[in-house]
Amino acid sequence: MTAGVRPAGGLPLRPELVGVEPYGAPQLDVAVRLNVNENPYPPDEQVVAAVANAVAGAARGLNRYPDREAWALRRDLAGYLGGGVLPEQVWPANGSNEVMLHVLQAFGGPGRTALGFAPTYSMYPEYARNTHTAWVTGRRSDDFSIDLDAAVALVRRQAPAVVLLASPNNPTGTALPPDTLAAVLEVAPGVVVVDEAYAEFRRDQTPSALSLLPAHPRLVVTRTMSKAFAGAGARLGYAVAAPAVVDALRVVRLPYHLSGLTQAAARALLAHAPTLLARVDELRADRDRLAGWLAGRGLEVAESDANFVLFGRFADRHLVWRGLLDRGVLVRETGPDGWLRVSVGTPSEIAAFRQALDEVRADVRSGVRGDVATVDLLNGTRR
Ligand SMILES: *Cc1c(COP(=O)(O)O)cnc(C)c1O
């Protein structure tokens, strides 16, 4: 046996993985699911038919490995982004989660550090752990913004190989101002990832980091089809970066990492971008209305450029979360203590959420606790 291997429960598991639960929000079978920031509108039948047709075409060649470089898809993604982005600058994988893991595999590793600003996306420390990269967090301010001077000082001190910045940030919805990003890019010695999973939902005055790419060879912008494109089930995310960065990601990917079926489905979705993205404007308006409603109820609401809203603060947020679940509404218990996150659903889902929240708050005020049905739901039915 290798020196240092201590079997835990009979398995020679890496010690840092012992007792660790796999990451993921509860997938519960409830009527109104507003907990993982999905697009609430399924693709319409025309898009479904186009995807089915494209997948059938790919199925005719399933005896062969797919295009390892996914050139057709990369051309389509570059075309969607516009602004002079070339296919050589685009790197697709199974969700932007895999793209960011590729970044850590290529640029992180033992003896290197990755840095983020909490509260932020819970997967970042996991990519670091899985690649033996040290993980360091700076703190966001009370309004969830990143203090420019503190960020610059921290990046100087830590000299991280990778900086991970979500903009808009999850779970807070906060966008990163261009001057903060510029300052971090200026001092960061390694690559700087701007995770723009929610970019299409940003408000009109909020810029994308894509425009900084020509001037910054170590900037990596990641995007996904999981949110705005209503394609969470397709598992397609991508990085946009200098061709040299993409070449580094190509070194660490598994051979044929992106299935021919996924490539075909993603291309069909992209061909219907205008139809799919038409819903985004509605969702942005519904987000602003929902944030206004929550504020009108006397709650604190984080400013959001995404398709969700973080709201609070509750003395016992778990009680509120459970009360909502008892009423068939699933939100996410995440972020700093006292806060909850709700994804923007359809108007009827938002109405159900609003009614349930009013009821729960009235109950909490009068001292009524949640009932046992929720416990059964949590322990039993899984979707
Ligand atoms: C949802 C989300 C993603 C997208 O992940 P996929 O793997 O593309 O589905 C990435 N980053 C953040 C911050 C997210 O919230």
C-alpha cells in the first residue's frame, strides 16, 4: 500500500474527501421549484423538434467518435457572441462547471492558489479541492460588492494562479463593476475567470467582461446554456479566452469529452437563440418586480443582475424555507445566514411564492411551526 494511505471505512479515500457529501441542491418533487435558477420556460415544440432532428442526425454517426474539437459548435457559439470572437477563442464542455474544472486542472494544482470572494458559488472550492489547489477567500462587503482596494491587496498578497469572479454573482446577484475587474486584471499574476453564467439577464447598464478580452490575454469569460437558453438539461457551457488559454484547456480535457449528441443539441438550441432568449426580457422584468415586491414587504433584497433574488433577513431562515416547502414552494437555503434565494419563475409560480411567503411570515410571527409533512418529503420522495 502507498505510504500515507489510511483506509476510511475500508476505502483508501483521500483524507480530505472523508465524510464529504456530494454537492447539490435537494431535488424534491414539489409543484413550484425555484431553487436552482433554471429558466422556468421549457423550449417550445418547434425547438424540441429541431433538437430531436439534430440528435437523430448525430445518432446516424454514433459508431464514430465525435469531433474532438467541436468546431461546428464553436463556430456557432462564436457567431452567437459576435464582437469579433473567433472559434479558436471558444472552449465548450459539459456545462460551465466542467469548463472551470478544466481551468483549474490547467492553471491550478499543488503549490498553487485559487482565490474567490465569498459569498459566492459553492462549486469554486470544490474545483480547487479536486485539483489539489489551495483555496483562499476574500470577503464581500455588506452589500455583496467587492471592495476594490481590499481585492487588489489580497490578490497582490496571495498571487493566485486563478481568480474566480462570478458576475453576476451567485447567490447574491451582484455584478462586478468594470473598474474592479480592471484593477484585479492589472495585479493578478495568473488567469482571471469571470463566470458569466447569468450574463444574458444583466441589466442594460451592466457590461460583460467579453469586451475586455482583446486587451487581456489571461482573462477567461465563462458562459452557459443552462440558464438563459433554457438548456440546463443539455449540459453545455463554454469559455471564451485567448487561443493560447484554450490550447491549455485542450491539454487537460478527456478525449471526446463532449458527446456528439450534446454538440448537435446545443447547435440546434443556438439556431433558435432569438426564440429562446425572447423569454429573458420577461424574466428580467419579472425579477425587478419580484425584488420590488419583497422590498415592499419590508425585507432586505440584494440588487440582482441575474434571474434570482436573494432576500432576508430571517432570524430562522430554515423555518421560512420549510414553511414555503410545506406550501409546495422550493427555494434555496443558501448565502449568508438569514438569507434565502428565490429563482424567477413563471408569473403563476411567482404568485404562489408570494402567497406562500406571506402565509409563512404570518405563521412565524404567531409562533406556528412547520409540520411533519416536510420531514417526510425531505427523507422520502426524491425527484
Ligand atoms: C448555474 C451556474 C453555473 C452554470 O453551470 P453549468 O455547469 O453550466 O450548468 C455556473 N456558475 C454559476 C455561478 C452558476 O450559478
